[in-house]
Amino acid sequence: MPDDMGVGPTTKSGAPHRVGGFLYRRVGDRWEWSDAVARMHGYEPGAIVPTTELLLSHKHPEDRPHVAQTLEAIRTSGGSFSSRHRIVDTKGRTRSVVVVVVGDRLVDESGEIIGSSGFYVDVTETLGETVKESVDELVAEIASSRAAIEQAKGMLMLVYAIPADRAFDVLTWHSQETNIKVRDVAERLLARVAADFEVPAAVRTHFDHVLLRN
């Protein structure tokens, strides 16, 4: 998983955030953390396999009941929401984080929801209204990144006749091979297709008929 899901470590306001992504998959109740999220909790990347029980064990005792409800929402319904709470890392240090799910639901070939994705923002060193402003900026930037990624996924799904999750796997693989963020891979693909790819007239005409008969 790209460490920052396409967004850098600071917002336009310059707030000193650390940002990292996560994935949740219903099958097996499995969580996946980016390197940044692992470090927020005090772990070296890849050192542990996150579970719901482990996540809750790191929540501040006063915040745990609220966070349990948030985790249950991620595990069941998905949707867009955010939660600000405190986590306690492996060394006993308390950090303030904002966990955001930007409506990113993982679905299988039949359209059934199989998980969710989102990101953590470490706001320990950020005060007052800067938090809300910076998180709003991050959400907007993530949403913009997702738009490009979804368009690129759609192209791959059409050209290769593959489902959405496999299309994202292709983008992720290329990101890892080239050490380029997934968002940038998607944006470059869109730009190259717009500049270099011409749909034959016969294909466009056939699509016109499909669209009008839909």
C-alpha cells in the first residue's frame, strides 16, 4: 500500500502532519496499515498484522468506547466519516489522530462491499482550528486523487475486461515498480491516453448504440 495514498506529509497550510493509509477487508477481519500508520502506533513496518483487537488496545481508555463504534461502522457499513481520538503507542506515548474514511468501499465483482479504506492524520502537534482546516484540505486532496484513480481503474477495466479490484492491483503494482505514487501513475495514464490514444470511429459508433439502448 502506498504510504500516504498519494498525499504528501504536509497540507497546503503547512501543518506538520503525518499521514498514512489503511485498508480493511471483511474476509478474515483483516486490516492493512501503511508504514506511517504502523509507526504512529510504535511498530516497525511489517512487524505485526493489525487486528481489530490490536487497534482497540491502542486507543486511549477514555476514547475507546467511541472508537469501537467507529470501527464497527468501518467493518460493516463503510461510508464517509471521520473520528478524532487519541492512541497510545507501544512506548506509552499518547498521540492525537484523525481517522478519515472518504467513502471508499472495496467491492467484489458482484458489487458487494468487502471492505473500506481511508487514512490516519497525526495531529499531535497541531492546535485549534488548524486541525479542521488541514483535515478538510486533506479530504479534498484525497478526493481529487481518488477521482483520477477511479478514472484510470475504469480504463483498465474496459481495456482488459477485469474487475475493479484487479484494476487497482495493476495501478498499485506499477506504482511499486516505478516508485511513483498511485495518484501520479493514474494521472500520467489519463494524460497519455488523452494525448496518444484515439478510439476508432467504428468502436465509438458501436458505443453510441450501446449508450442509447441502455
